[in-house]
Amino acid sequence: MSDAVIGALIFLVKFFLLFAIISVFVLYATWYERKVIGHMQQRIGPKRVGWHGLLQPVADMIKAFFKEDSIPRDADKLFFWSAPVIGTVFAMMAALAIPFGPPLVLFGRHITLDVVHLPSGILYMLAMLSLVSFGVIFAGLSTKSKYPIIGAQREVAQVISYELILATALLNPVIMAGSLDLTKIVDAQSHLWFIFYQPVAFVCFLISMFAVSARVPFDLPEAENELVAGFMTEFTGMKFSLFYFAQYVVIFTVSMLAVIFFFGGWLGPSFLPPVAWLFIKWAFFIFLYTWSWGTFPRYRYDQLMNISWLILLPIVIINILWTGFAIQFGLPYLH
Amino acid sequence: MSVETREMLINMGPQHPSTHGVLRIILKLDGERIAGSEPEVGYLHRGFEKLAENMLYQQFIPYTDRLDYLASMNNNQSYVVAVERLLGIKAPPRAQAIRVIMSELGRIASHLVWLATHALDIGAMTVFLYCFREREAIIDLFEAAAGNRLNYNYARIGGVAFDLPKGFKENLQKFLDIFPEKLDEYHRLLTKNRIWLSRTKGIGILTKEQAINWGTSGPVLRGSGVEWDIRKAFPYDGYENYDFDVPTNQTGDVYGRYLVRMEEMRQSRRIIQQAIEHLPDGPVILQDSPYVSPSKEKIMTENFSLMKHMVLTIKGMRTPVATLYSATENPKGELGFYIVSDGSGKPYKLKIRAPSFINISAMPTMLKGNYVADVIAVIGSLDFVFGECDR
Amino acid sequence: MSGYGEVMVAFILFSVIFAGMVIMSRMLAPKNPYKEKLDLYECGSPILQGGYKMDIKYYLLAIMFTLFDIEILFVVPWSVYARGLGIIGFIEVSVFIILLFAGYIYAYVKGALKWQ
């Protein structure tokens, strides 16, 4: 077989492996969240379908397939159909560039553990994450219904405000590693994780991470107590599920980003394989999402914007200057 | 050049997750800001006031359960106190004390549901389930006493239906012992929470004058700094014998009303504690009163008692010809019954002053200039129940 | 295949998979539309006709976002080569950021950033 065919095969294997990992994650994240939050609230969560409710997500998925798919009469059909697909596709696209471990050498071939290896991986991922919100915008505007429009309007403003913070906060590790390549960023942390150098950037990243994935306390686009279901109000069945799918994929991706940029990625003591370390650290962030869901009330819209523009933005910009300064003068906290 | 713009009109309710039943508010939105709002009520109207004209006084007691279905005990008490005032009788001391215990428990239960839904509306999901856990203990107590879990039908004209069951006092004491801890837990989850503060402070302000002018009552009025509590002003069922404070808050915002209700739960616990410590002995319903059916045993053994029971159930009691307004302090506010009696066993006219209805009417004042998200905070802080508002 | 070629292939694959899921559910699911079901959600009330007014803040926000996003774009190349460019590079980028920050302060003073 020629080299190109093998390369294509490897790509396909990695692609479907990633697809499988994320699908299983999304399915079981719902189960896990319901279970954890149930125990936080002194309930037991799903218990009926399968052992401790383990088959519940499968049942939910089957239900989504067989649920009536109703389209409002006044809706713009093309955008109404494409909205959930666009959101999910771009969320998955962002996940393509996540490296799950150091490059492998297998049968004399150099295999990277990300589906596509890009020299400027982080820029690509941020771009794809921004595009996810197009699904939401289409969803909100195509239905011509009032609650979805308000939801979409909130999503746009929230996402653009917080992606700015997200991108700026991630620049600090980039400055320190001197590369946009995710693998090189992890390698740069081999002596000490960036969280210890960049606690401020990490906190800003953490806050904007919750906002970008629209979860409590920043779940305003779909704030169910105000906007019923926000931009998803008119969607049913599979389309509705796809929005959740997209949201969980974004959670997956930004949690991975947090681990890669601040917690040393797959680095860890060698008694566990690197991939295991990556997923252990990542699980902590997934838990953080559930924990905050069970604890916090929701911010109001204007407060959310004020946090972004009046507090976080000056902090991250000054932080960039400080990092640049410290790097030039080799201040003691940098090697 | 001028561009004509129109505000967006949006329906909130009657089918909306956080309009607490079937309230419909027509919001006029300018962006996300509220330019005007108009609450619409009446989706749960069942014509209780008219129904009352066609039934005997004692037959209306179960209907009062369906007013504010989160505090049925308080409604029962409110109604029977009104009829007792009409008849000029008073329940025996033990019955009064039991009614006080029940209605204060009902107040705690009602406030717990308020806190649960209010917090859920603002997004704090866990508080909801914590509150229902404590409410469950109260409902169990009610079930032991009255046999039902939501509509108790427990109070009677001249007393209460049954004496307290065995073990009630111990279970109640157990609840009273753990309750302050739980209350602290809610305080820890919300009171100092930054997000909670920013969502509730300075939102939905109702000034003292506005609160009085709109005729609001209960925690809404006290949250605006007016110290007014029917239990203190016109005591009934021996409330004058209990030592408790009336919490007020001067701010008049959502947070003020939140603090008032939280403190009221503590005060209710205090009242119950005093009531069970000094629970008098004796009958739980008036004996040998012309308005009260005799006990089952007497009906079965004495001819006169049987006749009296028959007359009371078929023809009703002979009431004085009078008009009367009697109000009690419900968890939601001043629940009043205006009774016009023509001397027969059925009220000629019965008008219910529903606190929820009047508190809702103050809502447009509170909402103006706030954001959409504040609507639900204000709705939560008004704590209305539609069974009562629409009657 | 280069990295971006693979991205394109992945995009097509994902589109096919997810569009396929939606279409498949369309074929599998029952269909029983009637007038009320196809109405827009309006909390169960008749739909109120009204205009749509958007806060001017959103336009300001969009402008501010563009401004700062471009700033980040200019900072990214420097941040990759921050060590190599040395003091001069740092001073240049500082001047750039401080200029933009002055703009930020101007916007703040003008009240463009406050949502009140």
C-alpha cells in the first residue's frame, strides 16, 4: 500500500475513534451529571433503565430518534434545519485538534494523537468554537418566535464577549511556550505546569470557559426559567438533542484546553499512561461543571456583560503585558 | 430623520416554567428592558365566592383548602375564625393552640415552597430539593394529624376535627430541633452568595408608600418597611399570648422580602415551640354549642344529639343577621373573609380578600425599568398562588 | 494530506453524519402536524403582534469586540516569537496595547461598556 493510503486510513481510524469517544462522553455525561447532581441534592438520579440507570442515555437517544419533529409554520425551513447541524459540526471540528497524548511511533510511522495536527492548533480551535454560536444564532432567528430571538441575542453577545477573554487568557501560555502548537505547549510545561505561573490567566480562562459553553452560572441563552428553553424553544426530537450534543462537545473541548494549557496536559508520573493522566485531569473540570450547576444561581444578562468587559478584559490585557515583561527580563518566576 | 420603533410585546405565561401557575404577564420589551407590563389573572377561576352562597357554612371549609393550596391549614383557620367571629364563639384553648401550631407549620411549609421556587427561578437548583426535603417532614406531620397531604380540611367551626395523634408532639419537636440548622444551610447557600445578591438587591423596589397604596400585605408589605401583622394587630386564636417578632426590612426590594420571609420561618418556629410547651388540655372542639355537631358517640346514643346533628347538617346553623370582615395573617398576606349573613345556614354573600391577587396588582410598579430576567425574581419574591388569586 | 485538507474531509464527514442523523429521525419519527402544533410558542396565548426593538448596546458591543479581537490578532504573532523579538518587540507591543487600552478607557468613560 502506498504511503498516502495508509495515511488516509490512519486519519479515518483516528477520526472515528474521536467520534466514538465524544459520542460516548456526551451520552454518559448526561447520565453522570444527573447522577452526581442527584446525590448532591439527596436524590438518587436515574436508576430504572439498566444497572444504576446506565442504559438511560441510550434510551434517551433512541427516544430522540423516534420523537416527532415539528417545524413551526412560520419558520425559515433551511436555517431551521441547518442550525442544529451547524452547531454540532463545528463543535466536533474544534475537538479534531485536541492532542490526546504525545506522538506515537508505531511500525516505524510517526502518529500524532490528534485527528488533525495543525501547527497553529489553538487558533484553529478558537475559530471553530466561535462558529458553534452560529448554530444558536440560526436557531434563534429562523423560528421567528420571541423567546428564541432573545436567547439568540444573548448568546451572540455572551459568546463574543467571552471568547475574547478566552483567547486573551490563552495567549499567556502561548507566550511562555512560544508556540501555537498544542503538543509543544504541553511539552513546555514539563518542568512546571503553567497554572503556577499564570494563576490569573487561569481564573479568567475558567470563568470564560463556563460562559462560552453556556453553563450555570452563565447559562443565559437557554435560561429555562426566563426564556423557557431559550433558542431551543421551538425544536423537538433529534434537533433538540443535537443542541445538547453540541453543548457537551464544547464542554469536552474547553475542558481539554484547560488541561492542556494550564495543567500540563498528559504529563504526570509514569505509572499511568499519558492518556490516562489527560483524562483524569479533564474529569476534574467536568466535575467542576456539575458542581457549579448544583451550587450557583444564574447571573443576569447585564451583570454577565459587565463582568466580561469591566473586570476580566483589563485584567487579561494587563496580564499579557506582564507576561511579556517577565519573559524579557527573565524574572525569577520564569525559567 | 426619525425611525419609528415599536416595543416588542411578549407573553409570559400562562404556560411558562416560572410564572408559578397560570399567571400571564404581557411584557412590553425595549431590548431586554421592560417598558411596561400587564398581569392578567383569571385562568384558574372556579367561582368559589358564588359556590359559597349555595352551601352551608361548615360545607365551605374544604373549599378553603383549595384557595392557597400550599397553606391549606392557614386558610381553614382563617375561614373558621371568620365564622366563629360571626357566631360570637371561641374555640377551646387546646383547639386554638393546635390551630396555631398547624398554621405556623403551614407558614413554614409555604415559605419553604416559596424559597424553593424562588431559588429555582434564579437558577439555584439545589435549594429547591433541600426545601422540599424539610417540607416533607411538615407534610408528614399534617398527614398524621389530618389524614391528608395537601388539602387537610382540619379546622372546624368551634375547634379542630381531631385531637393530635399519638407521637405527634415528639415528631414535631424533632422537626423543630433540626429546622434551625436547615435554615442556616439555606442562608449559607444564598444569603451571602454574590450572584444571589446581585440578582436580588435593588430589584423590584416597592417603596413604603407604594406598598401601602397598593394595599399589599404580608411579607411584601413588611419587606417595604411597614410593621404590620394581623397576628399582632388583631390577634386571633390566642396569638396575643405568644412571644414573637415581626421582621421587617426597609429596602423594599426582592432581597428585603427574601430576608423577611427567611426570618418569619424562624419566628414561626419560635411560636410553635411555645405552643407545644404550653399545650393546654381539654376538648378540641366546643361541647354543647348550638353550632357544633356533638361527638359521634353522643349522636349514636342520645336522641337530642342526633336531632341536633341532623338539623345542623341539613338546615345549617342559625346565624345572627350581620355583616363581618375578618382577616388573618396567611403566609402570603392578609387573607380576609367578608361575610354577609341573612340568618340562614348559608352565607348570603362571601367575599374573599385574596392577598396574592392584591400583591400581584403591585407588580407593574416593581417591574418597570428592570430586565426580563428580573421578572421572575419579582414573581418569586411576591410568592403568589393562583388558587387563591383567581379563587 | 496536509492538516487543512484533513480538516476539510472531516468537515464533510461530520456534516454527512449529523445531517444524516436529523434526516433519519425525520424518517423514523411519526408525523402528525395540526394547526396548534405548528404555531409558534407564545406561552399558550394568542400571538401578540409587536415590533422588535434591539438595544443599541449590541452594536456598540459588536464594534468593541471587533476592535479587541483585531488587537488580539496582532498580539498573537508577537506572543509566539516573544523571546526572539527581545526588548524591542516587547516595547512595540506594549505601545500597541497601551494605545488600545487608552481607547478602552475612553470607551469606559463614555459609558459604552456599561450595561445600565
